Amino acid sequence: MTSELNPPKRLLMGPGPSDVHPRVLRAMATPLLGHLDPEFLTLMNETKDLLKVVFQTKNKLTIPMSGTGSAGMETVFVNLVEPGDKVIVGVNGLFGERMVDVAERCGATVIQANARWGEIIEPEAIEKALKENPGTKLVAVVHAETSTGVMQPLKELSEIVHAHNALFVCDMVTSIGGIPTEIDKNDVDAAYSGTQKCLSAPPGLAPVTFSSRALEVIANRQTKVQSWYLDLSMIQNYWNDERFYHHTAPISMVYSLREALRVIIEEGLENVYDRHKLFGTALHAGLEAMGLELVVKREHRLYQLTSVFIPKGVNDLEVRKQLLAKYGLEIGGGLGELKGKVWRIGLMGYNATQMNVTQFLAALEDVLRQQGFDCNPGAGLLAANEIIRANNV
């Protein structure tokens, strides 16, 4: 007979999912309501309003889609793109590559603006692509590239894109709740995210937001949206005042997102961003003090997701296996062209704490020394603590 569910305790410090906030777990244990129950409809409205605050937008169509962050990606592309449209995608990591794949499946002619993995997409590359491809419908970039740890500046790109009358689309799966998204300030036309990273909720919903420009494009489509399940022309009628049934909403996941957003707003957005910056910077300092090399230049590093090169002579899988076995601590390996070359370390949402920085650096030093890697004992912790003390924490 199958035993009762009792998974081992883990500290999830990989690229996602991250640990779920205890308040969010409690919210998920709340009894179900029907997906058309008046009380649940009120909770839906509250969730939308909270999501606008955390996304930093006033966009009317700001809702969570049923599905993980990848469903958010597909939602944006299947609703905005029609066969034959020109789409420019900035590719500097795996999730840029994935956007190319999704756009091509929508029938788009995709032009790539490429950069090396670990570097940003330069504004000049986007402008060049736009000049060479007049009539481009949209330009898409990854704000927080999870495969590398790059933080992409948005404002200048947005200005260039709109000067060419195209829509500006952003992958914000690892952004939301960790760094400012500033949808309205950056004039982003459509963005998608996920719940399992800096929002500290389980995977299962994909927050999306669309500007009035994007909604006009959707309203004037010449062809049917290729996906019935992700067709916003129907789904928005469920999330807005009409309340037309489309599909059964994942009730407990809406509970979880509502509570996760409440937790962030109670702490204060700026405080949340400062916390990620402080402990992310401390982690960077600690890793470098141990003699490790980070993938991304200092000015373009994410705070919530850090990629570090694996030292020569150190076994990637063995280190991750030992961290899990000895310390119950999970980190991620590399993806794509960085597979086997880097580790990815998350300090996202509820996990962005001094305790986790300390525990990780101490555990990593222990496991690396077992592998014969030479580093000054305690150097990582000392460097990280100096950063934290300098900020009076």
C-alpha cells in the first residue's frame, strides 16, 4: 500500500520553485468555494487589485492565468501574434530561445536579436533589428533571465520599440516580487510571470498584464486565437464584470496568490526590493570571496537569482547531490549552453534572508572542500556579513 505523503524537508535555493510562505500554505487549506460563488468573485476582484499593485500597473486586464509561467508566455503570444506577423525576440538565454519557439508556433516570422549568455540585449541590437524589419508587430525580451541571472534594463528598449510603433513584451517570471517591474513606468505592453519564484506561492498560476494598446491589437485580430484555453477574448469575460463561465478556476491557487500578494504589500514593495538587493549582494560578495567567478557583470546581476561558474576539477552533480543529502539544500544546474558549467542559486521571496545566505555559504564551503577546492575557511561568510552589517541589519 502506498504510504502517507511525507516529503523530506528541503530548502529550495534553486531557480524555482522557492519555499512557500507559511501564510500562503495556510490560505491554501481554506475550504473551497464554487468558481462562480459571489464570495469567490469578490476574492477574484481583490486578487486582481493586489496584482496590479505588485506588477506596478493600472492596466485593466491584469489577471492570473490558470497554468505555470509558461502558460503566461503562451497567453501573451497566442493572443497578440497572428500568422505572418514579424516578431523580434531578444535572445540571451534559454527563455529567450523559448519565446522564439512559441512565437514560431503562432506562425510568426521571428527575428532574433542575440547577445552572449550572461550579457544584456543592447538597445542598439533591437534598434538595428527594427530598422531592418519594418512593420514589426512586437518586440519581446526577458526581464530576468533565469538561465543566466541577467537583469535586462527596460526603459530605453521600450522607447525604441514604441518609436517604431511596435508592442513591447516582457518575460517577468523571475522579476515580479523581486525587482521593480514598473509596467506603466517602463511602458510595457504585455508581460507574464509565475507564482513559484519571488511571490513565494506554489507553481500553478501565471499573472499577465496587457496595456490598452495590446488590448486594441487583440480586439482587431483577423484570425481566431489558436488556443481555446488561453483565449483572452473569453477569459477576460470571466475575470471582469460579465462573469461568463470559461473553465473552472483553480480555487486554492487563487487563495494562495491573493495571500502571497498581501504578504508583499504588507512588507512594502520598496522594502521587498531592498531585502532582495541586500541579501543578493551579500551572496555575490560571499561567493567571490570564496574564489568563485560569477557569470554576470556586477551592473547587470539579478539579486534573486545568481549564476556562478563551477570551478575546474569540481564535479557539478556531486556538489548538488551532497548539498541535498547533507543539508537538505537544493540549487540548480546550468541550462542550454551553460549546462554543466554553472550553478544557479535562488534567494527568492520568503527565502531572501540572512539565515539562508549564511546556511548556503557554509554548506557550499564544506562540500567544495570535500571536492578538494581550496578556499580560505569562513571567507565567504565574512564577506557576506560585512555587506549585511554595513546596511545595519
